[in-house]
Amino acid sequence: MKHYISSKKHITLAGLILFASVIIFINGCKKESGTFTVLLTDAPGSYQEVNVEILTVKVHVDAAKNKKAGWYDLTTNTGIYDLIKLQNNVTATLAVGEELPAGDITQISLMLGTNNTVKDSTGQIYSMTVPSGTETGIKIVGRQLVKNEDGNITLDFDASMSVTYSGTSYVLNPVITVK
């Protein structure tokens, strides 16, 4: 079961139930820290390429649960990722096994660069803007990383739903499934 999170942060009831079940299951752990890995994949789309420049992956640890609360920059595999190549269970590792304090991961933020393009079905390449992607990042509601739990999260970027043509330019308004 998966839930969808867009830039408007819509979450299905099934996703909330799954999220609550995971928290209840892993709350029994009593260790001090855990590692966190972020992966990226894409649902099939109609474009030949959808290139997104990812500069930084950050996570936020909730202040109510941990004295080491705040934003943590993960060691990011910076680069331009063609989302279309990340289909059929193919993933790219954005951040690997980062050690974080235990607590609630309440947000994940992807900071994007300006080298974002789309190649349409005719082979034409167009620049693509990402509202707030280079300033505040793409924010994704997180999950709980329990003490010493090795957490992996896969962000399934739906290129076909995320890319729109405004009549004069292409715009990326991310629709991301958290797996």
C-alpha cells in the first residue's frame, strides 16, 4: 500500500493508517541512533527524459522527541537524475546510511538546482522551472526513525503527473509516492 504526497501535501487515509502502524511496530526499539537512506525512483511517464538536478537532501528531526532536534544535511549524491531511467524497480541512491539521532523524522527536503529539463515525445529539450525548488526545496512529510533502526525510504517521483506545460514553459510540481 502506498500514499501520495504532492507539493500540496495530500495524504490518503490508508497512508495515514500505514504510517501509524509502522510507528507502533517500531516504537519498541530502545537504542540511541539509526541510519537513514533515501532512494529515488519514477512511475512510467510519456516523456523521453525528465531531468531533475538534486543538490541536497535534508531531514528534520522533531524537537518534541529529541534534544538533538533540527535539520540535518545528509551526505547527498549530488547530480542530475533522469527520472524516466528510474522505472521498473530501478532506483538511484540520493543519500546513504546517514547516522541520525533517534526521533521523529517529520520532513524530508530535496533542494534542487536550476538544471532541470524535459525532453518531450518529439525529442525537443525544454528548460523546466520548479516553484520554490531552488529556494526552500521540495518538502515531503517524513516518518519516524526509531533509535538504531536502519530506515530506508524510496521517493517515487511521478514524472507524468508532476510535469505540466503552462502554455509558455514546462513546470515541475512534484507528485511523490513514499514507499
